[in-house]
Amino acid sequence: MVLRIVTVGKISPWAREAYEHFRRMISRYANLEHVSLSTGGDLNRENHEVLKKREAEKISKSILGTSVCLDRSGKMMNSEEFSNLLSGLRKATFIVGGPLGIHEDLLEGCDVKISLSKLTFSHEIAFLVLLEQIFRGFKISRGEKYHY
């Protein structure tokens, strides 16, 4: 299984360190890749829809297999349901939007839309919650204890 996570915006050193931690643990179950893309331009000076459209074009070029967009309008899942989703994937790209979210065209074309919470998270926190849930999902699907 190949899982790719595409994020938009800078990833801080502490988040990169956490990614490496989870990548090592997830590597027992899947090949995990991270693609970090820059924002579409200057958030303070340019039209936000234009920026989101540029980001969507860059993201589209990075999609491998099933596209899974993280968005507040997506389906809320518990960990078992997320584990079932993971079990059905062979190649997938999880898309974490930047500060402006994901452009509507990309959301409409996404194979699956999920929501991590009713709360709004920064892209870095969403990235880390997703990593943790991927690891937890593999543990659940294999009947393994979570605590490592």
C-alpha cells in the first residue's frame, strides 16, 4: 500500500519530527510519502480564490490513486470507520489544504471527503492528527494493541 499526504503551507521542524516518528511506525504497514507544497502566493495581497485555484492545480499534479480530501464538509468518522476506509485503499493521496482551505473544484473532484473534527485545525495540526489516525487505523484493522 502506498499512502501520500499532500500539505499546503510551511511545515515546522517540530511537525516534521513528528511526521518522521509516525512514518517509521506506519512503515510496517504501508509506504508513506509526504509532499509539502507552498501556498499559491501572498495571502495578504492576492485574491484568495485565485490562490486556492493555484494550490489546487499544484495538488492535482501530486495525486496518486484515490484522493481523500480533508474538509469540514466531509464525513465525520470514528477510528473504526477510518480504519475500514484505509483497509480498502491500495494507493491513496490524503490532501490537507493550506490556510485558505481547498478550492471547490478540487473538493468536487475528490473521491472521498472526510472531516477530522468539527473544530478547525491549522494544516500542521490536521497533518499530525491524520498521521496518528492512519497509524491507529492500521492497528485496529490488524487487531493489534495501539500503545507502542
